Amino acid sequence: MQDIHAHAILDMMQGNSYTRESLYDAIISRFGADTRFHTCSVSGLDANEIIDFLTERGKFMPATNGFTVDDSKRCHHDEK
């Protein structure tokens, strides 16, 4: 099972807009259904949980037909 930083999702979202459903599908397609995600403060999140986490933290902004990543809300640190 892979453990990937949430920044990989935010990077994937750059320049694209998503609905919740299409973001979930894109995450599963790119990273796999068994992948878990971590952030600065939490770990072990599945695709639905990481979408909820990022939504609650205001990491998305409205875009055509849904939302996209809000780069101004992104933390900038080394991802290990």
C-alpha cells in the first residue's frame, strides 16, 4: 500500500476543475484504490477522507463546472 502526501493531489489538480466525484475518480485512477494519504497533521486517509480533509481546510476554490486547487491556501514545506 502506498502512502502519498496530499500535495500530490493538489499538484494533479493544477489547471483542472473537478466535482467531488470526478476528483475521487481521478485520485483512484492515478494513485490506486488502496493508496493512503498524509498531510502535515494527519495520516492514513483514503481518497474520500483526503477530499474531506482538503475541503474542510479550504484548499479548493470555485472553478468552471466545480472547483480547483487554491494555491494561496497551500502550505509550502519539504515533503518527505
